[in-house]
Amino acid sequence: MVPLFYANQNLDTIYTKIYVGGLPWKTRNEGLRSFFERFEEIIDVNVICNRETGRSEGYGFVTFRDAESATRACEIPNPTIDGREAKCKLAYLGARV
């Protein structure tokens, strides 16, 4: 089943999904959403956590409704999220950058 927010959208997130690394262990979805909601509408947030311990792995993803918002979010060189300097880039770039 497709989540409601994707129901009438193109599922291609190549220019709308960003990777955020260097997150503090305490950061959860709500904290990541709170930081990035200034860049307009977010359709998904996911902080990656260890399945066994529930502890954050120190990175996550934010998917915006439009590419312009994702680009603006990545223009902050070293955003401070929950008291720690993080890094962000478009997720599709992966290890290539």
C-alpha cells in the first residue's frame, strides 16, 4: 500500500530527498523534522536506528515536496542539529561527493 502523502505524486525522490549525517545519538524523527521544516513542506523524515538497541546510527533522510526546498536545505554548510554539527547533501549523490 502506498502512503497517503505519495498517492498523487511522482515517487522519484532523486532531487527531493536529502541525506543528513553526523547526527547526535539523541536525534529522532521529530528533531530532524523540526530543524528542516523551515525549508517548506516535508513529506517524510527517517532517522536510521539500530534494530536491536533502538539507538540512532547518526544519520537520516528528509524528503521534501519539491527540489528547491531540498537544494536550499543543503546550502547550509554545517547545520547544527540538536547541538551537533551535521552534514547534508542530496541523497542520490551518496558516496560520490
